[in-house]
Amino acid sequence: MSAPGLTWNNSNLSLLQRCGEAYRRRVIEEDPDAPTPSLIRGSTIHAIAKVALRRKMGKTNAELPTIEEARDLAATDFERRWGEQEVRLVPGDDEGDGATAMDQAKADAKDFAVALSGYHVAELAPRLRPVAIERKIIVKPQDSDLQIHGTLDVITRPEEPVTLDAAGLNAVGRDTIRDLKTSAKSPSRDAADKSQQLSFYAMIRAAEVGALPEALALDYLVRTPKRGELKAVELATTRDAEDIRALVARLNVAVENVKRGSFSPADPTSWWCSAKFCGYHATCVYVRRGDRRLTT
């Protein structure tokens, strides 16, 4: 295992930018926070989506799982994940007392995961032609001890033939790197344009193949909380050399901060500095004692 601060992915970079103290506890102290119901449901949906897309890899007439099969797989996967770890309820999920609140939170999260897993194979998966799934890339910059890595959810490529150049890079250039998201509300229209995660993926993919991907996309699966309406929202974007330069500048500052042991806490008015979004909130030395009591 690399020394703390030498191994970077987008999750670590984003965490440090949000809150240095949360980064210190999770990455430096190796003190993980318990997952919430929404995190478990998201992991299940991702897992079943990958099962479906793997069936399409390299096959012209591949059969995806049926809606019923995907829903059954999701139910089984969710139960396994829930039973493997302690789950942290968040404000809004913890109404009621004891087992009642936990049971309701579990039931709601499971329904969400099952519904969207079935919807994925019906509406999104049939439109995709995957050429890589969970593509792990490790980049080691020259003359540096750093290791930059990431796992690309899905890389797709259009059906039509592609003319290659002498280096065979045009086909790579037609790739679209996609990342699956789940939500209870529709995303903002510029979510993909602003996504640091997609910039990170573009950077490491370019380091691997020598060219930036032609396109990147966030695939949102949405289930509204009141009516239970389901929809798929695709947000496409691109990245260029200037986007990568800006990301590298951010990464360089993060590396220097960790080397200096500089872990500034989040602004207490930030939405992520709350019991709902931070598992360390109740025990954080930077949170007022009165605020901590309200969340325990």
C-alpha cells in the first residue's frame, strides 16, 4: 500500500477539497464512516447494471437480463450489502425509534434499488454498446512517487465502422466514457460539464491511450420520491487540454497540502458539513458540541 498522499483518485481529491479533516480521518487514519441507505442502494444499482452490460460485451445479439431478473438480482444484492455492514441513518431516515426507523429506511432504499435496476435493463442498457466495463487505469507520472488511478464505469463505442489512423487512435477517439448516477431528482443541466470526476476519467484515459475521449457522459437514473416516477437522463460533455491542465493544478495543490499536513475543515455552513452527508459529524472536533448533540 502506498504512503498516504501518494495515491490519488477522484474520490480522495474531492474529499480533500470538501473537508481536509474528513480526508485525514478516512485516508490518513483509515477510519471509514458507515454507509447510508442511499449509498447501499446506489452500489446495488451499479452492480446490477454491470451484470447486464457484461452480457453485451463483444456480442451482436446479446440478451440482457429481463426486468424481473434484474429486480431479483437487485433484491438479493441489496440484502447482502445491508447485512455485511453497519448502516448509518441520516436525518430524514431516522424518524421513529429503533428498529422501526431502520426497517423503514431499509425498505425504502431496497424499493429504490429494485425499481431502478429493472428500469436500467429496460431503458438504458439496450442503447449502449460497451467495449470496456470497470476499466481500471493506473498512471505513474515520470520522476514522481505519485500514483493516480481510477476505475471507469463503462466505455462505449458507436456501432458504425471507424477508420483508424496510423497509430490506431481514431477508434479510441470515438469512445464515450460513461458514469452511472442514481438520484431522487433530476440533475442540473450542467452537471456533466462541471463534473470533476469526468475530467479525472478523461485525464487517466488520455494517459493510457494517448488521446482524450471524444465524449463523456453522466447517465442518471431517477426515481422521484412521491410518485415513484422513473426516468433516464443522459448528460453528454467533452474535455480538452485546458480542462486537464486545470485538474492537474488542483491535484498538485492537494498533494502539497497533504505533504504539509494541512487539513483544513469544511466551512460549517456547507451542505456537506452536516450529519446527513458526513459520517464524522457527530465526533468531529470542529463541530460545535451543541450541533453534535442534535445529530446523535
